[in-house]
Amino acid sequence: MTEALQILHEVAATGAGVLALIVERSGSAPRGVGAMLLLRPDGSCCGTVGGGSLEQQVVVALGQIRQDGHGVIRSFQLLPEQDGMPCGGSLTLLLAKLSTTAIPVFAAAAAALEAGNGCTLQVYLDDNGQACWSVDLPKPDAMQCYSIPLQPVPELLICGAGHIGQALAPMAITVGFKVTVLDDRAELLGTDRFPASVTTVAVAGFDCCLQCQQITTSTAVLIMTYGHQHDRTVLEQTLVTQAGYIGMVGSRRKREELFGQLRAVGVSDEDLLRVRCPVGLQIGAETPAEIAVSILAEMIAVRRGKQ
């Protein structure tokens, strides 16, 4: 579960706590627009707006707002002499106490993200310093209404339950991916190989194995079966989907051989350019765990618009 989704769920459940939300960013800063930190009623925190002295100041400010209930818009210059951070940029945060009026809005946002849809969270402070929230509605007529785009929960579909998939799945869970593993070898899909947070699907074969999967632009598909023919079968199915990331384990020689076969049956070069093979960042990875790290790093880079 992503950090933002966890906070949305917590607020939707209770409407309690005090929230810090980054609403504007300029220059270099540790987090971007939409990053949140929730100060719970028991004093614990969920999420982060950047750590360091910035976050310490934010938590102190949230504690004050919890007492007086009056929300504020506050800017932070991330300079060593001001906020003890050398990033050089600036952040504007909305700091506000939550109430039960936030429950339906945050519940609707959470539901949208879990359904694979992005949404826009809108917020402004009224004259009494109370946060007014809405989601996917026309922008309210308020002088300082902020529109915060929230991205859907990224999904990772791993086709093949071998060593790399076993190493990658739990790593991907920790950075917010919803992970599903498919294989026709049921003995590899047990809880001794994958944690309960990973969905495992035993398929009869790789032909039509993606038929029951909902694949959107927020889905990453990794192809790492135990045979080239199976890889080709899965790849052909993947190329007719909207998958936002397609990776396939293999050498350049394997790629050229497989791509040649696909061109011969009419697959376009434009479609083949969607496939990352060899998959992962080139970090000299050798072990399954190292290869998993390189693949996950590449998926994050694509997700964050860095590749």
C-alpha cells in the first residue's frame, strides 16, 4: 500500500488527526506536491514530507494546530541558514486539523486509487482556518484552493515465480506496488515463497494467462518465465494491453531472436520499443536479489518520470 493510500484509509476510517500536505513545490526539495504526513491522536506519525529539520518543524506545528484547531498555509525555504536543509528549493504546506467531514472525501479518493484511477484532491482553508475537502469536483470558488493530483496504486504483474520473482515481490510491496504473481507451477506459489501480501495465481498454462487480469497504464508487467516460448506467449498478450511498463528478463541475443519472430508475424517496431529487455538498470547485478533491485529501481524511475 502506498503511503498516501494508507493515510487516505486512516482518515476515511476516523476523520481524526492533523495533516500536513505539500501543496506547492519550487526548485529542489525532498518530496513533491501530494506528499502527506498524518499526526495521529496518539502522537505517532504516518507518512513523511521530507524528513530532517523540516519534518521536525512540521510535527511541532501540527501539535500546535491540534491544540488550537486553526489550520495554516506555511512556506519553508530549504536553506541551511533557515531550515537546516541544503536542498535550495521551497515547499508550501497546508497544515490542518481533520474532522469527520473529511471521511467521505478521503474514502472516495482511496476507492478511486484502489480501482486503478487517478483523482484530484481539492482543499482550501475557510475563514476560520478549517480545511474544506472535495475530490474530482469543479474547483471551489476560494482564493487559495489547491488541487492535488493523486496517482492510482501501481500494480506489478510478475509472470513467473522463479528466484528473481521471489526476491522482487516483497521488495515491490514495500515501495507501494500491489503485486500479483502468475505461474503454472503451483508448488512455487506457496507462502514459503511469497508473503501473504502478494497475490498468487496458479494458471493452467501461459496461453491466455492475462485474460483475467485488469491491466492499465499504471500496471507494470514483468516477464520471467522458465522458457523462451512461454516468454513470447506472455509478451504477445502484454503488447495488446495498456501496460505502462513491460520488462522481460533476457540477454540482448534473446531479445533480438524473439523480436525477429514477432516482427515476422506482424508485430510493429513501435510496439517492440515498449519492451525493456534486458530489464533493469545496468548496475552489474548477478544474484536474483541484485537483479530484483535493478528491476525495481527501473520501475520506480519510470513511475517517477525519470526514464
